[in-house]
Amino acid sequence: MSMSSVRLRRTLGALGLAAALALAGCGTSGGAGKAPGAETPGGPAKENPFRVGMVTDTGGVNDNSFNQSAWEGLSRLKNDTGAEVRYLESKDEADYIPNLNQFVQSGFDLTWGIGYMMAEPVKAVAQEHPEAHLALIDGEVDGVPNVVSVRFNEQEGAFLVGVVAGKMTRTNKVGFVGGMEFPVIKRFEAGFQAGVKAANPNAEVLITYTGAFNKPDEGKAAAASLYDQGADIVFHAAGQTGDGVFSEAKERRKRGEAVWVIGVDRDQRDLGPEVTLTSMLKRVDVAVYTVSKQAMEGTFTPGVTVLGLKEDGVGLPADNPHLPPEVLRDVEAFKAKILNGEITVPKE
């Protein structure tokens, strides 16, 4: 195949994924609830079904964040097509390669690695098994002909929730709780800070990192510190660790404190509708569903796809009951400026 043909296939694949994101909904809420490797509920299995495996990072499949969103995408694939979908949870980083290999060596048609830390393991397994198809969320494996990578412009969605925080704060202090300090999470932080400052130059953004995506107690402690310093709105990008941010906010709300949380990756109102100001959607579920369905239909297209506001890959939920109309208008105005190039959102 010529290089021009390869480039054309990559372009068509990226356009197809972007179009699917623009047309599809934001996915469903709820947990996976199955033992590692368990088959998702769904319709009757077909003979020799297409098989998709998913390896979580250390946050686990029920992280209420991007691992869960990815599994929801595969669960929908099962229900829609009869594909067989399974997952394995990684308790620590040493599990990544063995878990990926378990699916690949079992002959699964597509194997997903979920999370930035999975990039090198996915690359290693793909190079060792050139006959296998692998896909990656949040990392980038380029130049390997059997890997699809999907990244997001998290900073653009984070900018918009930063606008919300800057407009809604009553203390002129807002907070950010990150998991581990690596590029994906730094994009959340940078975009959020820029959005807050664009909407409210007088607001202060307090930043803290927990160093983990699977420790709700540390998320709770981090949120407590930020609220104690005067922040009345906290945005988290910390996976399951962020559950603790919601716990702290709910406890304080019961004591009469007017504090809020901004959720991440999926609409997180189910973690506390009374304290969830809004959420920054990152449409991992739709990306996983679309790439998997493309592979199922024989159009697996290796390369890197980046999804942002233009592709409807990030944004806010359609329903934001706690946001007044004027704030929603401000969000739309800033979104338009990002889309027309008037604002370039920083990545770090």
C-alpha cells in the first residue's frame, strides 16, 4: 500500500470517528458491576462473535470516570451488535502487559488499553504481536501499523467549565484536584485555569495533586483542604480519587456550606446531584464504541485521532439545571471564540 493510501485511510478513519461523535449521544450512566473479564449483559451471543477486550488502568472499571465510560461504550456495542466484550482490571502498572497479552494471545479481535500510562505497554504488545489489533485511549502510539490511538483536547472542555467556575464563584477562589501529574491531567489544569481567568480575572485557582487515581480518601482530604482555603467550587480530574471530592462536598453541604463540585469525563450528577455544578464531558464511550464498530466492520484504521470541541469530543452536558441562562450564554460565547480561533487554549 502506498504512503498516500495510508494517509487517506487515516484521514477517513479520523473523519468517521469525528462524525460519529457529532451524531451520537453522550452515553449512559451506571457501573459495570461484573468481575474482571466478565461478559457484559446484552442480547443473545452470535456464533463466533467479534471479540473486544478492554484493560483498565489502576482506577478500575467502576471509577465513575473514563474507565467506566469506556466500558459503557463496549457494553453498548454488545447490546447493539452481539459482540463479545470483556475487561480486565489492572491493580498496578505491572498488570498492564500481562492483561493486554491475555486478550491478544486468546485471539480477541481488538484489545483496548485505557489511560495514558498504557501507551508503552500497548506499543510493546502490538510490536510483539503484529497480527493483533490494539487501540488506546489518552495516549499516543504512532507509526505502529496495528494500533489506533484516540486522544482528546481536554484543555478545551476544561476551559469551558473554568468559565462556569469563574462566573459562579462567590468567594473568588476555586480549586482543582488532579490525579497524577502527567500531560493529560496537566491539560485539564491548564484549560481550567485559563477559563477561570478569562471569565473572572480576580478569581484565584488553587491547585493540588493526590498522586493517584484510585484513592477516594486522598481526594476527600484534598477537597477539604481547598474548601478550607476558601474555594467554593472544585473541579477534579482524578478518576476514582475524585469520588472523595464529592463525599467531602456532600458532607459540607449538610453543614450548610455552599460548596460545589465540577465532575469530569462523564456527567457525574449521579455522585451527588445537589453538589454537582456541571461536568466536563470527555466522550470516551463514543470513541471506544465507534472505533470498535469500525474494526468489526473491517475498517480498522491505524493512526492517531485527536478530538476536541470541533469534533464534539469534549464539552458540557446538554442539561445543566444549576447554571443560570446568562452563564450558559457566556459558555457558548467562549466556545465560539475557541472554534473560530480567537482563543487558543493552553495545554500546559
